[in-house]
Amino acid sequence: MPKHIISGLKYLAAVELRKNGYNQNQIAEILDMNRSTVSHYLNGRNISVNSVEVAEVIRDFCRKDFLTMVYTLLKDVNQTRTIVKICSNTSYKSNIGNSCIACGICSDACMMNAVVLDDLKAKINDEFCCGCLICGEMCPTNSITITEVK
Amino acid sequence: MEMTDVINKDISVERTGVELRKLHFNNDLCAACGLCEKVCPVTAIEVNPTGAMVRTEQESSNIDIDSSECALCGMCSCICPYNALNFDIDGESIKESDLYPRLIKSSEIDEETCIYCKNCELACPPKAITIARELPVRSKLVTGEIEIDKDTCVNCGICEEMCPADAITLAYKNPTSIDPTISSGIDVNKDSCVYCLVCKKACPVDAIKAVCRTCSYGDYDLNSEDFGTKGKTFINQETCVDCGWCEDICPVDAIKVEKPFEGTLEISGETCQGCETCIMACPCNVLSFPQPEKSGGKVEKIHKDEKYCIYCGACEKACPVNAIDVVRTKINCTPIKSKAWQKAFDNVLN
């Protein structure tokens, strides 16, 4: 069953990439699939409707649940990062307060590798942020604010 | 004697993520001053009651670090004046990094000026100083030598018995009919002789001649390079507390000490009960009990000398009756780049 959901998620990602102009070879490389599977998926073959439905429900979870669910299914941080990034169309804006002590818990926690420490302060690359808010939850000084950009 | 197990009172906290962050607490170096507790932004550190600790063989560490609270930021390590808390990121101490503020504290001996008198070594409260000295060869410093006229000498042995340096030896033997003497010779060890002339004055037959090098040849055969004491000085930077005892006691001003904090130390004579806890807690030997000039005389309860104080606050923390007030007015440290760190450091000022 998890395998089918993964297929559903990869299908959603493949469709999204196609919309953005990537060709099948590029999509196969990005999603670590073989090209013929990508071709089948994009033509609606070899993929069950139910898998796609479940994947869609997961995609529309709140960002933290989406991220943790994808990671639980894939068990691979790099692949999780790819799928989550492709399937998210919301942008986020971060702000680090002056109370940041540069402990690095946020950068350790961020699965998207969006947080680095710079001059004794955390710095979030909004480009990579998936809006899961895990960093803010873990921050011992409540210094992180992430807002959705409409 | 009963053997007790050595209890490891050190504490380590670490986290592996983007970096390997590791905090290590060395209990032997800790003075329980409480600066780490004051600076910690997540209240993960608690200093155990020090009054009891310095007086009894406590089995616990001076401080407790709650590893579930500790965020591994490194602030405690940067404020600790006693090097008891060390913080490494990927194996490198943050004290080597310009990113983190570092207390400006140091104690240095200028070997050009040092005369190797060892006053600092003896005065240093944590025994962090070692002076290894090489004395000049004594015989080169002696201004003359003695000679014994063997024909006049009667082998009485008075000079041998009297020589304070044990430099004279008579080779006693049994007299025989072939050689009817009691000694086969008398020898003066020139390396031991200090030219004190006791032998010459004591000799009953005036057999000892003294040759003064200064008088007979002038000063030139005494090479001033032979007089000096040479040596090496060593300060253990880990155990050194930068208290300034060495700088103060050095008779030739060869030592420079920079202290991490500035402030004042007040002891209320009225409140003080003279329990000695502060004296035991102070790592810098700032405090002592004064002795009255005559028995029964009245003196102040505790004597302090602030020139040895680094204002760590260990005495204040240890005092069971709150008779001590340590006020820190300034931290001497390299620039603090973060506002949160600045605020935390300001917390230890009052």
C-alpha cells in the first residue's frame, strides 16, 4: 500500500513538473524513476485512480503532516525534499527575532535544508522553506516566525 | 585506609545534526560561581548548593546540566572564567572562532625579565605555574681558592671537621713502619669549596694558604655570564584563574595579567558569621581570616584584597548568610555579534 501512495505522489510531482515545462527525461532524473514509467504516468497508465486520490489528500494536509507523511513513506530525506518542494505552491516568508541564540536546533530539524547559521543567528532561505513550522516549534527561544505569502 | 572510587563528576551533552555540537563540563576546574547559570538562555544549568559542597566530600557535580533543556548554544562556555565548560563544534573549540565572544583574560610571564625567583609559583592559588630553573655552577662564582701546604699540615683534621661545605677530605690510614703517617693526603674539592676561610682561620699550624682571585687578578677572571640563573617558565592556561597573584608578587614586574571582569566586592562585617565558607570557595585566594596582633584583640571578620579578585561571584554564591555582594560592572570580551548573546552577557552584570 505505501508503495502505491508513493506512486501517486510521484505521479502528482511528474504532472506538476510537466506543467512547468520539464521533459520526460528530466522528470525521470529529478524523481529518480525510469523514463518509461514517467511516460506511462503522464499518459494515465499504470497508475490507479485511488493511489492518486490518496496522494492528493496527503498533499493537501497541513504542511507539517504532508512533510512527515512523505518522509515516513519514502524514508529518504533527499527524495522527500524533492517531492514536497514540487508539490507545494505556497511561498513562505521567515523572520528570525533578535532573541535567536544560534543554537542550531532549527537547522538540525529542517528537513528542507532551508536553515543555516550566519553570524550567530539563524537564517532561513525562503526559497527552500516548505512551511512545516517544525523549526519554530523546536526553537528554545521562540525566535522564528514563518508566514504564508499569498 | 579506606579506598573510595573516584566519582566522575564531569558532564557531557552533545547533538549531531548539521554539525556535531559538544559541551563538556570539567568539574575539577569549576568554582561554582554560577555565571553559567546566569547566562544560560534556556535555564538548563543549575548550580548545586556550594556552601555544603566546599565543606563536605560531595558526591555530586558542582552544576547540573539538564540535557533535555540544553540547546547547545555555547554561551556558558564563553562566560566561564575558569575554563570549566568547553564547547566544540565539529571538534573545534569555539574559543578559537572569531564568531563567538571570548573573555579577554590572560597571564603571561616575560622570560627576558624573569629572575626565576619562584615567588609566583609559590603564591599561585591553583598551582598553575611551574618555574624550571638552572642555577649557575657554584665553583664559578667563588672568588678564591685555598691551598694546603702538605709539608706544614699535621693531618689534625680540624679543617675537615669544620668545613661547612664538606669540601675537605683527609685520607686516613693506619701508619706502618714503612710509612709512619696517619693520612695519605688531604684533598680540597674545588667545586664544593665556597672560600669562606673557616679552615684557614682554624688551622693550628697555618698550613692553609688562601688565594683571592679578585685581589690577585682583578675582576676579569669572573665572567658575569656565569652568574645568572637561567630557566623556563610555564603557566598552565587551563587551570590558571587570572587572579593576578603572580603579577602582584613578582619582584621584577615580569608578569602581566588581564582579568575577565571588573567590579566590586563588598562584605558586610555585621552579617558575616566568620564561617569560612567563602574563603574555601574562592579560587583566587582573595579572602583570609585576619590574625589579631595580640591574643584577644579585635579584628575585622574577613579580610579581602580585591587586587586578586576576578569578580566571579563564587564567594557570594557560597555565603550562607548573604553577607557578600559581588557587583560586576564590565565584561572584558571580544565583540559580541548577536543581540541575544549581548543580552545574555548583560545578565551577569549588575
